Amino acid sequence: MDNQSINQYGFDSAYAPAITLNQYITRTFGWMFLGLMATFGVAATLYFTGLVRYLFMEPAVLYVLTGLELVVVIVLSTRILKQSVAVTRGLFFIYSILNGMVFSAYFLLFDLANLIVIFGLTALFFGGFALYGRFTKVDLSGLRPLLVGGLIFLIIAGLLSLFINLSAFERMICMVGILVFLCFTAYDTQKIKSNYQYFSGDAAMLQKASIFSALQLYLDFINLFLYLLRFLGKSRR
């Protein structure tokens, strides 16, 4: 998010009195937590009701859901300057629900106990790096080029895997993915403090920046979970 370009716009909001940095960070993680609960709530509901099997009877459904997720993220990120706080929150939860529908397929692919263990491990790792990002005095902005490079590597590997068998490199790719999203967790957590300081005079933008940060942390958690699942999970035979 480019703070300089955002600053040229003005916003109005009947926001509550100014909050402290700790309160702001807590609320941001609170939104992330609610998004995760919506995702796993939808996924679990579809699985335990048996609806997941009907949902994915048509393989094209997965591509449609993935496409819708991409559209929501693009709209949320590109129109965050103009859209209201309510719309920003709504888009965040729409994405969480769509992702929950996609995630329901993992309940068919992996044992429930395995998913729970990996989820707990993800929460442990995520929490540790989030705490580091919150309290470290080191400026993590210098990590951005490396993180972007790692992300590009993962995207290219994912695309190549559609055409080439990369199973021999699976563990290496997963380890890169785990490292990248752990570092993203610390980096994005530190950015919350920067947003708080920069937008403290703009109540509406402060709230929207909180939701956007929650989305970034949500994606960090989800991707970390997926790479740990690929690295440690045992699929059903």
C-alpha cells in the first residue's frame, strides 16, 4: 500500500475516539481471527453436512471459486481509497467465506486429526513471528525485495507444476513457502504500526488500513497452513 498516494484523498467517518497502538493492533488481529473462523466454520459445515461432495461434483466449481476470490482481493485492494469502511469489511468476509468453500475440499483429502494438528502448529509458528514483528526494533522493510522474490518463485513453481512433475522438489518448495510466509507474518505485523502512525489523523482510512492488514495477515496464515500441510500432512489414500 502506497502511503503517499493514499494521502491525497480525504475521508469522513464517525469513528470512535482515538485508540492506542496496542488496541489498534489487537483489533486488526481480531478481524483476522474472525476471518479465519468464518473460513474454517464454512469449511467444517460443508464437510459435516456432506454438502462438500455435492459442491465439487463439477470440477469447474473450484476454478469459479478461485476466480471469485481473485476478483474480491483485486477490488478490495485497488478500491480501498474510495470504498467505505463497511464495504471493505464486507469484501473481507466475502473472501473468507469463499475461501472456506474452497477449504472444505481439504477435509476430504486429509484426516480431521491431521488438519487440527497442522492448524495448531501453524498458529504456534504464526504467533511467534507475529510477536517478533510487533516488538522487534529492527526495521523489516528491507526484507520486502527478498519476500517478493520468494513469492514469485512460489508462483512460478506452482505454474510449472501444472505441466511438469516437480514432486522431487516438493519438500524444497514447501520449505521456501514456509520461510517466506513466516517472514511475511513478521513484516506485515510491523506494517500495522506504520499504518497506525501514518493514518492516525484519518479515522476512516485507519479503519480500512486495519482491515487490509487483517487480510494480509489472514493470507499469511492460510498460506503458511497450506505449505505446512503439504510438508507434514498425510493425505487419505
